[in-house]
Amino acid sequence: MSVPVLELQGLTKSYAKLTALSDVNLSIRQGEIFALLGPNGAGKTTLIGAICGLVKKTSGRILLFGKDLDEDPVGPRYEVGLVPQEINFDPFFTVAESLHIQLGYYGRPRDEARVDEVLTALNLQGKKDSLTRALSGGMKRRLLIAKALVHRPRLVFLDEPTAGVDVELRRDLWSYVRKLASEGTTIVLTTHYLEEAEELADRVGVINEGRLLLVEDKASVMRRFGERRLIVTFEQPPPALPEPAQRFNATLSEDRRTLTYVEREGTPPSGELLRELYAQGLPISDVETRRSRLEDVLIEILRGRPQKAA
Amino acid sequence: MNTLGMKTLFAKEVRRFMRVPGQTVLSPLISTTLYFIVFGYSISSRVKEVGGVPYLSFIVPGLIFLGIANNAFLNSSSSLFITKIQGTLVDLLVAPLGPGELLAGFIGGAMVRGLVVGVLTWAVAALFTGFNLQHAGVTAFFLLLSSYVFSLLGLLAAMWAEKFEQINFFPTFVMMPLTFLGGVFYSVRELPSPWSQISLFNPMVYMVEGLRYGMLGQSSFSPALGGGILLGLALVATGLALVALRAGYKLKS
Ligand SMILES: Nc1ncnc2c1ncn2[C@@H]1O[C@H](COP(=O)(O)OP(=O)(O)OP(=O)(O)O)[C@@H](O)[C@H]1O
Ligand SMILES: [Mg+2]
């Protein structure tokens, strides 16, 4: 297997009164989109900061592209980009100038074509010559994203990249992130829009109080923790719980009008139950299924639902 | 070594102060010119010469030194401090810029501002006194090294400071008094006792005297003294700044 793009070994960060990261172990593969999820104060920004040189770790090892940051704190950073959570901007420079400066910091000469390309990708081409302070909040965040990408990093951290960004751009950004990943860029993102993680991530990590609780393929998390609810409404309440429903462990509401079946990993599919109910000729007036979202899954994990061994 | 990164930061620093030249270059130039006119004319009516040099010429090196020290300090301190406050420090810390590159970029920009103000002050003064340059090498040494040292001190002050008033602490309470009492407007040799002896502990005295030697060809102290002090300060401050930058002192959490 190739060297992981990023590897954390026992990463710990303690502040005077609080441990923001405790013994985090994580390995990020080339080209994947990894979503780091967790409530406010969980340690997401601290984790990214420790890797990007903004936070001094207390202990542990950080390897970027296989190189230990303690041995070479600068070299690997040529290939890293960060969209910080907090908006920052130098009010004296124009949008294009900010990007040229950013290129320079990364040891790259001015590159008009590249700057135009990034501005177009982020829908900022019309603001190229505006001073950064004259941008709207969402535009400032787009500029932040442009700055993080302009030097073509191999590893990009997006710390809540779409906070305050409008729906249209959010969609555009998602497809851009997917395109980058398909070209081999590795993406680590944090977000409170679970829809975003659901849409983009190949793998998710859940962090709470500085501990990484779970790292797993998104599809597998959804399968393990996710559920599908089948809700059947009857025209006439049946006298008792119909036989197939008993077998499936479904429940009948108090007024006996609705039947609910929760399908999880390992239980029979809801379609089967539905077929049996129809076969019995019960007077069904409505059928609805609800699939749980990553949001529900996250809440379950944070509540500490007992986890099966993977 | 990220040469291009360093050059980019340097160029950005220069552009930063050149964007508001009225504030960063013209205003210090006006205030030193005012010193020159007010002090120069009011005192030179009574004091014709100091150690054989016309009084107006005597105060020029000190005013140039003042312009360099203040502006070099102000530039690096305000630039780094603003970077910290507005959050753009993140860009510098994430980028592949090591302590050497950061230092060179910030200090280079501040030195340019200090030297621009210093040289323009000199040019203005030359209109009144004529152009004096006895030892070009010594003069260049003092101009460059004093701009370097005070840029560094500004950088250190901004790293340490958490509030805006803290970065003004050093210029207001240390640099200003020491420079004014440092023989800009008079020769400390001619002060009455004990001020004359006390002044010997003021490092600025030797820096001003060194520059005076370079420009006017004579001074109360050997320029080697001032040169030695500046070199010593430069070494200590460079070491401190590199260590602090490497450790991310008050820059990283
Ligand atoms: N400089 C600091 N000094 C002390 N504690 C800090 C510092 N920075 C962060 N913390 C604490 O570390 C913990 C983790 O913060 P962090 O910013 O990493 O959370 P987060 O997961 O990014 O949260 P959010 O979703 O709100 O952005 C919090 O309890 C925070 O208060
Ligand atoms: Mg955060």
C-alpha cells in the first residue's frame, strides 16, 4: 500500500485546563474525501491546526506525505492548503493580488492563468480587481477557498468551507471538491451541514471531547447505524396487530391506524413486510418510508449507542 | 529555502507602507523636519558650535537616527501585530515559510521604511546645512545596522504584545526618552555632572555618536563603541527572534 497522505499517531493537545485532543490516531489515504464530524468544541479545528502549524501539539507524531513534521516542519507544507474556519483577509489587497501573494508564499511565481482558473471555479471572476474588504461575507469565504487551492496542494483542509455560502455556490463547491478528489487531491473537511458530509465524504470520522470515536467508510456507517422506517397507514384500524407484523417486530400506534417497522442492518427488508401486508388484503391507505440521515447517525454515535465490533 | 516566499513577503511589506506614504513616510519626515527647524533655529542662535561643528550640522545625524529607529520599529511592530489581529497570520504559518524567511521578509520591509525616512531626512537637512559625509563606510554601517536592530526590536515587541497599547510601550517609554536624552540635540560630554555620567549608560548615545562620526568625521566617542553595541544587539535580537519564531511564541496556540 502507498504511504498515507497524512498519519497521526497518538496526537495529543492539552491546554492549561483542557485536553483538546487526546491520543488521536488517524490515517488518510491519497485521493479520499474525509469528513471530520463532531459538535462545537470537539477538537476539529485543533486537529487541523496541529497539522497545519497553527497549534503546538503536546505529544504524538504527525506524518505528512510520510515525513515527520518534527524532523521537517516546513517542507511538506508546500503541498498543503487550508481553508481556516475564521474568515481572514488583508483589506489592502485586491482579490487577484491576494492570490498572487499566496502563490508566492508557496514558492510559485505569478500565474495569471492559474489565478483566473481558480477565480472562475469559485465564481469570483467578476471581483478579481475588487479590494478584499469590499467583498460580501460569502465572497470572502470563497476567496479563502481560492487561496487554499491556488497553489495546487495535494492535501486540502476545509474547516467549515460552506458556512455562510449560498446554496448555489455550495452545490458548485461540492462538485469542484469531487473533481479535485477525482484528480488525486486528498480532502479533509469539517462541517456542521451533515448533508455536505453525506454528499461528499468517502469516510467519516467522529470526534467528541478530543477523542476520535469512530473512523469508517460512510457507506458502512450508514448501513450500521442508519435505519429505514416503514410507516403504513390503514383505512380501517385492524382489530389487532396483523400476523406478519408481529413476526417482523413492527409496532402499531395507539389508535391502531399506523404501523411502524424499523429496518436495520440484519433485519428483513421492509419491502417484504409490505408485500405480506398487501397479500393479506389489509385496507392500506398510505405507505411512507423514512431513511435516516447522517445527522441521525451522528446523534446516535455521540449518544454512545453500543457499537458492534466492525 | 523558500526564496520566492521570502521575496513575496518582503514585497508585500514594502507595498503595505507604500500604499499610505503620507502616513508612513511623509509624516515622520515632516516631524523630523520640524524638530530640525524649531530646535535648530531656536538653539543655534545661542549655541553656535558643538566641538567645532556648526550646531545645525551637529543635530543632523541624531535626527536621521531617530527617523530610522522609529520608523523601522513602527513598521515591523505594526505589521506583525495587525497580521496577528486580522488573522492573516494563519496564511504565513500554514505556508512553507520557516523562521528565516519570515524574519527576512518582515525585517527587510521595515528596514526599507526606516532607511527611506532616514535618507529623506538627510536630504531635507542637506538643504539647510549642505551635504556632509566624511566616512561613507561607517555611515552606511550605522544606517543599515540601526535600521536592522530596530526592525527586529519591533518584531519582538509585536510578537509579545497582546494589546495595541503594548506595542507602543517600547517606543514611548524606552526609545523616545533614550533617544532624546541620547545626545541628539547636544553633546553628552557637555552635560553637567551627574547627567553626563548617567548618560554613559544610554546605548543610544553611542549609536548617535557613531553615525555622527561617519557623517561629520568627529564625535565624543569612538564609533567602534556604538558599532559594537549595535552588533551585539543585532546578534542577540536575531537569535531571540529566530528561536521565538521557530517555537511560535505567542503566534501558535
Ligand atoms: N487557544 C486555546 N486555549 C485554550 N483552549 C482552547 C484554545 N483553542 C481551542 N481551545 C479549546 O479546545 C477545544 C476544541 O476546540 P476546537 O476549536 O478544536 O473545536 P471545534 O471542534 O473546531 O469546534 P467548532 O465546531 O465549534 O468549530 C474547545 O474546548 C476550545 O475551547
Ligand atoms: Mg472548529
